Amino acid sequence: MSGVEDKFVIEPERYELSAAPMHQFELARRDFFKILGAGIAVFAIAKDAVALQETAPGHRSFHNEEWPRDINAWVHIGEDGGVTGFTGKAEIGQNARTELAQTIADELRVPFESVRMVMADTALTPFDAGTFGSRTTPTITPQLRRVAAAARDILVKAAAKEWNVAPAGLNAAEGKVTDPASSRSLKYAELARGKALAQNLPAEDPITPATQWTITGKAVPKVDGRAFVTGRHQYTPDLRPAGMLHGKVLRPSSFGATLTAYDDSAAKAMTGVFVVRDGDFVGVAAASVHEAQTALDAIHAQWKEVPQISNKEIFSYLKQNAAAKTDDRFRKQKGSVEEGLAGAAHRLDATYNVAYIAHAPLEPRAAVAQWTDGKLTVWTGTQRPFANRDELADVFHLPESSVRVIVPDTGSAYGGKHTSDAAIEAARLARAAGRPVKVVWTREEEFTWAYFRPAGVIEINSGISGDGTLTAWDFHNYHSGASGIETPYVVANQRTEYHPVRLILRSGSYRGLAATANHFARETHMDALGRMANVDPLDLRLKNLSDPRLRAVLEAAAKSFGWPRKKTQEGQGFGVACGYEKGSYVATFAEVAVDKKSDAVRVVRMVEAFECGAIVNPDGLRNQVAGAMIQGLGGALFEAIEFENGRIKNPHFSTYRVPRFRDVPEIETILLDRKDIPSAGAGETPIMAVAPAVGNAIFDATSIRLNNLPMVPNGLRSV
Amino acid sequence: MAKPIELEVNGKRYPVNYPADTPLLYVLRDELGLTGSKYGCGEGQCGACTVLIGGAPRRSCQIPVSAAAAKPITTIEGLEKDGRLNPVQQTFLDAGAFQCAYCTSGMIMSSVGLLQTNPNPSQAEIVQFLQGNVCRCGTHLRIIEAVRQAAKMMQEHGR
């Protein structure tokens, strides 16, 4: 095809569009107290394999590296008693800032209000690979807990030394150490005063078990809530450093188009306008957005376009252009699919298609760049500040130490803000202008030049016995990805393969990655198989599942939903789907109403049970779960990117339909709190079972089986 | 340069030198530094830029600055009075009716506008009124609840 995206490596997990660069953490211990002032600091060193994902993405080795390169969380207690936690993770609406502060407060035994988080600033926080993959909770909360426990230990020992007593008899609570024998107490502030005490994390720290949490596990309100409801919080597009200009970038007429004629003389003649042409980059900067746009419009450019396929042909293209070899990492074979099929009472061979969709974060890609004495600072809403820093260093031929990336709490991402596009654009313009420059992508740019959740084709050939036992499962995913590709059901004969296809549209991670597509195909297929064997959809799942955690969410949601339900109205239908991914478990039940006259589909009610181990913040979790369910309705019912010849045909909210208030059903979220299981992340899994639950409910209502996402972009009639 | 246009925003008067067709949103954000009103689409399709003009909720990305000169404008920054949040701000805060919160200013301004004309809206009326405001994080149900609570609070306090 066009060769537009040849430079991007296909990553089945699609967390990143390209290979991760090398990283180095350059803040030495002595500099730490210069920044923070005196006090007590404890660092965590990543040792275990889980933590290493945050420090060593890709295939890099961190052998023989000395501290502090792979520190990834720390806590500081200042002379005023203020506690500061540091992490390279970003706050993108998932409420990490709150849950991490809760974790520190809980373990250090200080009031929640005294903890402040410094996040996602490459000059101040430890290296982090990125805020993705539901990793913050399982990786950073235990690390912060361990550093906080170690800091508490230092404080207790300092008090013991002061009083010349044994530390074992002392209590730490409410920001002070108390000696019950003498009723003496010392505040943490007093203990930290005059000290510049740093300590690496001891190998083993006794951390507080979830059953004894006091601040963690509670519905603590989101940090900085007042700043959000008053409009005071400054997102990247709200920053206005002195002397700042506004930047605009000239976009090609279509993907892969090359410049054949160019004249910027009219733009250059405008007062106060900077025009930059550097290789294939063309951009302008001016005092206002209006002036920048006027200058951009004055540039005459002609483009040579390349023919490209459209969304109408995408699925046959993906199937025909799959790599000859499947990805070894995701190939799984057990028993004999052929034998399993031969022995089945019912067989089903079906194909499922999943369209490209856009993240459409309400805050579009944006960056403010400022150069000072050859050093670059960029504020940008990204999930990967350190990778952005390295990409900027690479593009501008700078050492990493000359680039700082700061992420203001960001107006959402959903996996869509990994790349440094706007940061590079703002930085290039700022260097030319000699002044800070802000670039904020328009909605059309966001819909066109960002990246998409990849389209995919999934084929399943399966067999089931007369009593509803799965006998064969042959599952093939083309292009969309390998996350959640494995069936959780017990099947003696199975084969699972992921077939990579070269990128057509620029594609990357999206909340849940391909788990949403794979769960849609699998759970839709299960429903159809169950109908063939005349087994109730819930019974079918329970019959073929052995995982007790998955069974538990199914049973909990079924109870609240009232499954099995009798239909009381025409057009009513009920559906169920379930799955697990990234250490968390979900079951979703849906009720739909199909209007016979208009064939319109309305989701009336959804009940979802979710279990992610010990719950850190039930209020934030409920928001994430319900949010994922609503977002999931978009991809399930009507979201799809339309494209032809390298152009996006619906790059606006008026033509790309996202869920709005009228689309939102009654929602019930059931959170199973497993204090005996380490906390897993919750940003992704709650979206996975929405589409198949709704699709199965539509079938229940209409006997129409919908195997393509989105299912009803123009109502049921057009299907 | 044309004659300055005079705007009244949050009770203060500002002369602004902008082309008459510049969207009000850019003047608020870039000239007056009132960045609480957000750019989300520039097409009046997402509601993130909603402000009150003469008390009525309007998409400031669609209003030319010249057309906004005649009536008083209220932005999210103008709702808090003497350190007291507007009831809608307070109930959004209490209900935790935001996640990334980028849509929140627009949601609040639309809701304030709704309650001014309909002090006791039904759920269906809230849904209908907020249909033009996009929340991508899926916080809709808490937003609806916050608006209901604000209506209740305003009736109880006779505001």
C-alpha cells in the first residue's frame, strides 16, 4: 500500500508505536535535598519482575546498573511535616493522584491532607515507562507503601533514639510517634527537622495488609476537586508563559502525501509571524491563534497523493495481507481442534469484524515548549513523559538532560496519548521564534493525525457437545491485537493465533487494547454456541469455567441483574458476557429495548460486577467502572472511523458519534473487594464485556446476530 | 485596528482589540486569561466552552466576540462568590461528578443555565438539556445526580 506507516513497528500489545529508547535517571542523591529541602527521604529500587515493567520496557537489560537509575518511587517528609510522594505516572482522569496519596498516608500514618503527589515531571520524578496497561495500582501503590513503611520505621527509630527507648514499643499514628509508656510524643515534622537523611529501601518491609487499611480502601474524594469545579486547574492548553506565541502546523492533504510545490512568501511577509520549514515539517507561530491560522492559510502548498484503501475494503484487506507467520508469543495449541470439531454435537464457524475507532479525548493533543539557554522544557498532556523526553532529545539532537517534560493533570487519554507529536511541533516552532510556543490540535487534527484503535478480523471455529461442554476452540485474530486473546473457558482442544498485519492507519493502544475485540468475538460466539446447544448463556459460562474469581463476578452480577429474566415487553432482550485481563475480572449484563417501528436499539440497563483484588478507593473505582461501561457503548454501538484515500471522512463530533447523555442507560456497578488479593488496575478491564453483553441482548430481543463492531451505527434496519 | 469591543465578563468590563469575528472563546482564554472555558471541538458540538451570555448558556466557540458585547457574560470563574461555590459547583464536587474534568466547566455552566429557566428539571429534561455536552470519561450519571442535587439545594435555600 502507501508505505505511510512503515517506520512504526507493529507491537501486538500496542502500548507504544515504536521501540522504547534508553533511559537514564540523572537526579543524584545529593541533588534531591537541594530540591526538596532537608528532611527524611526513602527510595524504592525496582527489583522484582513486575516492577521492572515500569523501568525496562522492551528488551533492554538493566544488569549491573547502580542506584539510582532504577528507582521508581520515593517519599519525602519535610521539616514542616509535609509529605511528598514522587512517581513518573501521570494523572489523566483515572484518579491515580488520589489513590497514591491515600496509599502513602495510610502506610505512613499521616492525615490524607498532608500528602502531596509530584507526578510525571522528568526533572523531579523517577523514570517511568508510561501510564498505561493498568499498571499504576499494581506496581506503584505497593512501592509507595514499602517506601512509606520504611520512612515510618526511620521516624520511629529517630524518636526511640531521642528518648533512649526501644523502638518496638513506640506507635506511629496521626503524623507523630508516641511512647505509650510515658505518653511522650514527637511530630514527624520535629523528627525530620535538621536532617538530610536518605535511605534505600530495605529488602523486606512489613507493609500493612489490606484488612488493616484505614485511609486506603475508603472513598476519599478526588484530590484538587475544587480546582476542577472552579476552572482553576490548568491543563496544558491553559498555560500561557510570558511572551508565548500560538503555533499551527501545515498538514498534508492526505496520509502519506508529499509536498510538490510550496510558497510561503505571503505568510512570511506578515508582521510577527514565524514560518518554519524543516524537512517535511511546516509550521507557523504568531501572537494569536487567529494570526497563526491566517498565516497558515496563506501558505500555498501542493501535494502528491497516494491511493489508499478505504474502510469499506479494510476487513478483506487485513485477511489477505496477514503476515505469513503468526506471532509465536501468542500461539497456543492444546489437544486437537480437528478431533474436537469431529466429536462435537454442534459446530459454529464465524467471523467478527472490528472497526477503527478514535480515543477522542476531550482535551486534544497540546504542548507548550520553551527554550532557555539551549535547554528545552515542554508541558504536554502525555501518558509517557519520559519517552516523550527521549523523543524530543533525539529529534533535536540534545542530551536527555537538556530536555524536561512536565505533564499537567490531563484531560484524559484512554491509551491515545503515548506519542510526542504536539510536543515536537511546539518545540520546533519555539526554537525558531525564540519564544515559548503553544500548539493545541484542533478536533479535526485530533481525529485525523493522532492514532486509532486498530481494526481487526477475528475468526472462530468451535464445537460444543450436546450437554453444553466446549469440545473445540480455534481462534484467529488478524491485526487488532493479542490482548485477551486466550479463552478463559476450559477447552480440551484449542488453538489460538494472532496474525500481524502491517499498519494501514496509524494505530496504537486504546483502553483495554485488543481485549475488547477479542472478548466481543469470543463472548458473542459463546452466546451463539449456547443457543445451538439450548443451554442458558449464564449456565453455559459457569459450566465451562473453572476460575473461581470469574465465576464470582458472573454470579454477583447475575444476582443483581435478576438473571434469568422473563421478557415483559416486546423488543426486550437480555445478554451477558464476561472475562478477565490484567489481574481483574468482569461480568456485564445488559438489557436492551428494540423499537419495532424504527428499529432503534436502546440499552436500558447494565449491571457490571468487577473484581480487582483489594479496592484502593471505591469511589474512584466506581467512576472508572461506570465510565468504561459508557465509553464501551460507543465502540459497541456506533463509533467507527470512516476513511478513504488517506483522508478521514468523519473527523468531527458531528459525524463521529460518541456516547452522549441520551445513550446512557441505568447502570449498576458491583465491586467485589478481595482484601486477600493484591490490588490490580481498573482502567481497562471494565470496558471489555460491554459490547458482547449488549450484542447478545440484541440477539435475545430480535434473533439478529451482530458480528461486527460497531453493531448498529445506523440502527438495526441497516444491518 | 478597529475600535475596541467592550465586553462585560464576570461583572468586570474589558476593552478588547480583536477582529469582530474572533470566537469569544479565544478572547476569554487568550486575552482575558479566563482559561476555565475549554476548547473541545471549535464547532459547538461538545459544550466544553459553554458560558452564560445574558444568563443563557452559549457555546463561546461559536459566538463572534462582537456579538457578545451587548450582554453580560459569566464564565466558570465568575460562579464562586466570596469563596462560596455556586450550588452546581458544590454538588458536582460532592457527587464526584468528574474524572479528567476537562468537560466540567462546560457541564456546570450548562447546568446553571438549565436551573435558571427550569428550577426543578426531571431526569429526562436534564438529559435533554445536556445532550450537547460531551463527557468522554463516562461520568454522565453522576453529572445528572449533581444537577438534581443542585436543584434541591437551590430550592431549599430559596436561591
